[in-house]
Amino acid sequence: MGTLSTVKVLVVDDNAEVRNGLAKVLRRAGFDVYTAGHGLEALAELERRSFDAIVSDIMMPVMDGMRFHETIIQRYPDMARRVLFISAWFDDPKVKSFLDSTGCPVLSKPFDISDFVTRVKQVAETA
């Protein structure tokens, strides 16, 4: 994995405040962070570079986290297990079923920031 500054993380969330806040936390922890506002923007980032970890919201406009992950499986299968999902929608049966099927780690919003950083490190270590 190398030093944290060489660990590339993509944060995907439609809420700019959340997205920028998470990016700031990860940068302070030493990660090299990129951001996207929805799945299509995130796919454009994946065309430009590889990431050690992807933090993705589930409910987003344009392309939600579920379609984004399905597309990653098809286009970048090695990246599909490097996703940490964050969501406040765990009561939704469709979301719960999707998350259970991915095998990816999940954090429920709101979450503890130190736990978030630890989870991102764990995902990156599996890269």
C-alpha cells in the first residue's frame, strides 16, 4: 500500500458539504483524495486513474451508488471490492438487499469520523 499520501481515495457523494467534509478528513489523515458528485462523475475519475479505495453514497442523482457499483463490476472488476458504502437509507429493503449482495463494508450515516478513517485504511489495504 505504501505511505498514506500515495493512497488514492475517491469520495462520491451528491451532498457537497458531506463530500468536502469527508475529503478534508481523509486529506488530514494523509490520503490523496479526489471527489465526485455522483456515479457518472466518479466513472470519469476512474477512467483517469486507479484508486486504492472508493467511498460512495448510495442515494445520488444522475447515477446512484448501486448503478455505480454495478458499472464498476463490469468495467473495473478489480475495483469492485475497494468500495466503502456510506448511507442513511438502511431501512429501504432494496438498499439493504443491494448492500448485502456486494460484500463491501458499509457505514451508516451519521458515523464516527475515526471509524470512517480506519475503514478507509482497511479497504485500501486490500487493494
